Amino acid sequence: MEKVVAFIPVRGGSKSIPLKNIKPFCGKPLVCWNIEALERCLEVDQIVVATDSDIIEDVVVSQHYPKTKVYRRSAENASDTSSTESVMLEYIHYADLDDNIVFMLVQATSPLTQTNHFTEALELYKERNYDSMLSCVRNKRFFWNENGESVNYDYKKRPRRQEFAGLLMENGAFYINKVKNILEKGNRLSGRIGIYEMPEYTANEIDEPEDWFYLEDLMRRRILANCQKNIKLFLSDVDGVLTDAGMYYSENGDELKKFNTHDGMGFRLLRNAGIKTGIITTENTKIVENRARKLNVDYLYQGKREGGKLGVAKEICVKEGISLNEVAYIGDDINCYDLLSAVGIAACPANAVLQIKRIPGIILLKKRGGEGAVREFVEWLLCPDYEHSK
């Protein structure tokens, strides 16, 4: 597919909910939910957050997202009366985008949109050769007009909900089009339009305070609750995860490593929750052995082994009588790739390499290795409402 640019317009001047786009939503700035879902989407090459706000820019930049950049939109196209198309066109002209670039408008007010939604929609857009596409949900309500006439069903033969096709309703989550079409028509949609149908629970956008509370509840029940799988084993890498990946040496030439005490408490919390723990590293040092003993982990595997880290994890799973879907793992470099791609829940610290950050579904943590990244992941596993900014 041609290059894909995801475009997220966020103003600082929301009247109903001040600074809505960076207000914590289920413990994370609202705009970050879509950014992180797009960061994990392999089909998306670049993410552009268009804002007029210094505060919003600072929040986004501080996350160090590898595919994301901030564009400072003009005040003229950030007013209450400005159209979304106006800022889309402004950026397209500013960046001098190629006509064939796929331009995906993403709305931060739809935080329940997941990576798989973006991925499937882009794949469908390509397969069906649509000119443009929008996201919709299926609405099975019965509609009437002001003249007392039923619009989408025969009231004399009221259908059962299970047998009623309903209507497709625009949910505002995202729109896909080519740059060429947007420039020619001045609209996010044009030509042969395709529909990507999303789950019914994604029907609402955040416009008013009441929407906020409702969507937070949906996020917890529909998405976060599903993410918290029945994890029975927690595994961690060492260098770059439990440490800052630095190489320290004493005057005598002894190698030293810096660990974080907060991560130690994370391992204790896992044990208290009845979750087994382990450390897998390709290095082989007495330092790690001592740290593992201090952490009281159930498994410690050091040194290179046949099958790599994934092979070690499979071996542990056999001993425990569990599957890889019941394993959580945190790693940061390419030798962790296979295992991160195979486990039930995967996470990486903020300093992980780009190839790891792009693993579909991986949790991008805010903390760097050695700065409490493991503890952050543990808190997320044990408490869905945990705020990563703590």
C-alpha cells in the first residue's frame, strides 16, 4: 500500500470540557489512546497531531512516540467555527504531500478505536479499491419522521431485533481518503465510498461531560477488562528493562548494574496476586543471579539457549502446565521480539527499539528501563484503572 499518514486534529479551546484532548481518560491523556493504537498499526507510516496548544504539544512530545510528530495548526483553522477539512487542507499544503498518499483522519474523541480497527479498515480499503472510507456502527433502532411515518421498518410487521438489519450510522472514529481526492473535492469523503463497520459500543464520541463518564465505563468494561487476561506467569528481560542498559564498571573493572527498587515491589505484588515470576536474559552474571534471589523469582534463565527466549518461555509453560496466552512479558530489544509476539500480554519500556514498539498490540510504557517500567507494567496488569502518569 502507498504511504499512510494518520492525522489527528486536536484544539486547545474545548468549551464543554477544558483541555479535553489531554484530560486523563482511564488514566491516560485522551489523545494518547488513538496515538498508541496507531503506533501499533504496521500499516500506518506517520502520525500527525495538529494542534494550536503549547500544552497539548508538550504532552504529546513528552511521550516520545516514534511515528508521531506535532504540527502547529494556524489560529484561523483552530476556532470554534473552523471545519476539520480546513485544517486537513492546511497541513496537506504545508507538508506538500504526494497525491497518492493515503490520508486517514482520526478523531481523538473516539478513544475506543483499537489497532485492529485501523488495520482491518486499511486492508479493506486496499482490497476493495475504494476511493474513500468511513467508520460506522450498525444501529438497530426504529426511526420515524415528523409526519408520523416509519422510516426504516414497517410498523405493521415489527421485526425482531435479531432479524432486523438496521441502519449504518457514522460514528466519527476515522475517515480514509487519498490526498489527491481531498485536494480536488475539499472533503474527507469522495468518489466510491466504503464502510468499515465497528462494534456497536463505539457509537459514541466525547462531546459533553456526560459522554466522558459513559465512555470511560465502556473502556473499562469492553477493552481494559478484556486486556487483563488470566495471567499466570510474568517474565522479564534484564538489560534495558530492569536496568537502564548502561554499562558501569568499578575501579577494579567489576561490572555493575543499576536496578530500581520500585520494580522489586512490582515482583512482590505479583507474588501476592498468586502470579509466578521469572527472568530471562542472554547475559550470564552473578549480579543478575543475586538480584533474582533478592526478588524471589520462581525462574531464572541466563545465557544463550537453543530456541532463544521463546524456547525458554515454552519450557517454563510446560513445567507450569499453562499456555503462552497466560504469560505476560516485558522486553526492549530485537532478541525479545519472538517472545513478545507470542505471549498473551506484551509490554516494552519507553527506551525500547523501534522494531519492538511496532509489535501489534504491545503496551508502550511511559517509564524507561531501570526507571520503574516493570512496576508500571505490573500496576497495569493488576489494576486496569492505574494511571501511567503516576
